[in-house]
Amino acid sequence: MQIQEAIKQGTGLVKLHGWVYRERKSKELAFIVLRDSTNIIQCVVKKSNVSEKEWADAEKILIESSVEIEGEIKEDKRAPTGYEISVTKLNVIHFSEVFPINKGQSVEFLADNRHLWLRSRKMTSMLKIRSTVFGAIHEYFRSKNFYEYQSPIFQSVQCEGGSTLFEVNYFGKPVFLAQTWQLYAEPAVFALEKVYCIAPSFRAEKSKTSRHLTEYWHAEMETSWEGFKELQDYGEGLVKHIVKKVLETNAEELKILERDENKLKPALEKPFPRITYTEALKVLKEKNNLQVEWGKDLRTIEEDEIMKNYDTPIIVTHYPKQVKAFYMKEDPSDSKVVFGYDMLAPEGYGEVIGASEREPDLEKIKERLKEQGEEPSNYEFYLDTRKYGSVQHGGFGMGVERIIAWVCGLESIKDAIPFPRTMLRYKP
Ligand code: 4AD
Ligand code: MG
């Protein structure tokens, strides 16, 4: 039986197993707060209620020991989760050594001991929400008739710019870890029409920010016979579905993380504003007193500033061509901008989705690859997508840890993944 089930039962005999979360002993009593994946509960071992051996074990017990207990559960308003168990049987499965983590340790120490820190209530709560988010992504795309489809992780070409590529020695030849599935997903829409995946992406980010990992989970989709408007609808629909599922499933975890649900509700209830890049510059100037020259990309500070005006994510469309990737479709009515958008999350969580309709014109793609110093012949497999029955298509990528960081209200993206990888952190 798990703790949550025992609490639900509320009275009578219960039998539980778990780990010692807290312990405190006196002459006649031992208080053990027991932890399992579902909750914590206070257990009281009374010397007079158990055998000599059980009492000796109770006296020896340290935090994180694994135990089995049996006893009577009853409501007790003073106990941490409102119930208490009066223990009649105690069986220690494993006596823990002194657990290295206690209160007030440094961020570095906790990162070095990440494998143990995962057991903390905050990390456990994040991990449960993370599980909900992954489930919600699958659910959303499958409900829209997308096929789950995978790209290779070893790739022969770049997609999002050479500066963040991880090069791997592949039997003496250079290959790259996937920055995105995109160039291998576009060919697949000619077979499956609508595809999605959740997979790791790799970026050699040399910046130490609260938003960048070198290995992150990327939820991507690619759809054909649909255009820029539909891509915005899918992005908004996906984020709304994730928020809905987390609010339905994880009220308890949000509470443990001290995340105010009311900060998330607007994203569920209101449509996400859709503004062009040019309009965004106007908002920045008029409301934030920040002047950005047309043609410059929005940096973190500008994204944070503009988001002070919104309580839902927003979709910023029609960025200047020169700040966006080679594959984004030129706006036929204004060749200076592209049919691409970034979705920005509120409260300073930054870009959560990058999207675009794909450029259909083979010559334009080749031209823009050359401008970036790329050799188009290396991209032949990709360029073939524009040669044999080319159709309107596009897609997006969502940084899953960015979404989790926002939903959970985390200070850093590093706490949105079990074992974060950054420029300075690749252990344990
Ligand atoms: O905007 P990006 O670079 O777009 C692409 O990779 C497209 N090929 C996606 C597509 O159209 N299929 O990355 C997409 C998202 C970003 O919006 C951000 O949320 C996340 O990936 N992301 C990162 N998350 C964590 N750490 C990093 N270093 C990230 N870089 C991008
Ligand atoms: Mg982007």
C-alpha cells in the first residue's frame, strides 16, 4: 500500500513501505516521517508497543533508511499531512549511512549530489509534473492525428547555425549531434503528412543562463498542407493542453513548489496575443521605453521587458529574414520578413517555441545556405523535398524544460530536468 492510499483509508490497519524522511527520538518514542512516491506521513513508534529488537532498530534508524511498517492510522491535525500512524510492526530493510544532504546546502553541493537530491520533495514534484507534460504532448499530437516519428541524432548537417553544434568524431569523420529533427522530419511529411516527436536536442551553448541547457528535450512537429496560421493554432493548442493537464493532475505538486496556480490560469482562459515583430518593437518603445532598431533580433532583455505587458504567452510573428534560419518562408507580400514565430512565455521564461512555415523555393534556400557559408550540395537530401511533389508545410520546436520551468515557476531551467547538462556541468 502507498501512503496516499493509506491516508484515503483514514482509519484502521495499514501496511506501508518507504524511506525515512525525518526522524526524531526520545526515551519512549520515535517519530518517523515516512516518504514514498505519493506523499509523506508521520509514524510514531512507542517503546511499549513494539518488540525489543524493533525498538533497538528504531533507535538506530537514520534518514533515508528503507523500512516496512504496520500500524493504525488516524487523523491528527498536528501531523505534517494530517494523519499519523501508531506503529505496531517495524522492519528495517536497509539502514542508511548518514545521508549527505541536509538543510542549507549550497547549489553546487546539491548539483554534485543530484542523484540523491532527486528524492527531495521539490525535485519529486517537478519530476511528476514533467511526466504530466510529456504525457500531455503525446496526447495532444495524437488527438490531432499526428504520427510519432524519429530522426537520427547523429546528423551530417547543421540546421540552427554552426556556433552551437556539437561535433562528434564518427570513425574519423565529423558528424553533429542533433540540434533539431527538422531537416529529417520535412522529408517524412511526404510519407506521413503530420509528424511529431519528443527527443533530446543538443546545443553547444557557451552561455551560462537560467534558460539554456546543452542537452534538452525538444518536442517538435511538422505538418503538410497547412500554413502559418495553423502552426500558430497548434502551438497555442499544445501549450494550453499542457497547462490544463498540469492544473488537473498536479495541484499538490504545484503547492509543494509554491507555484501560484493563478499565474497559469490566464494561459488556459485567454487567447494568446499574436503580434508581429514590428508591432513588438512598437510595444517596447511605447510601454517599456525601450528602443530596438528594426532588423535586430530580440534579446533576452527585450523579451523579458515585452512580457511585462502580458499574463499569457504571446506569439511574435514576421521576424526580419536576417535574424532567422535559412529554411523559413519569405512573406510573399514583404520579402524582408519571414513566416516564422517565437512563442514567449510570461514572467521572464523567454522563448518556448520556435516555428515557421518552410520556404518552398529551392533557389532561395540554396542562396540563403550560401550566405551562411554552407555548401548546398551537403544538403542534397533536404533539397530533394522541394523537387518531388513539394507542398506547403511547416513546423515548430518547443523546449520542454522551458515549458516545465515556467509551469513550475522554477528559478532555473536546470531544475526542470533530472540531470542537467550545461557548459560547466556534465556530472554526475
Ligand atoms: O528556436 P529553435 O532553435 O528552433 C528549432 O530548432 C527549429 N528547427 C524547430 C522546428 O521548427 N522544428 O529551438 C526550438 C525551441 C526554442 O524555442 C526553445 O524553447 C528550445 O527549443 N531551446 C532550448 N531549450 C533549452 N536549452 C537550449 N539551449 C535551447 N535552445 C533552444
Ligand atoms: Mg528560436
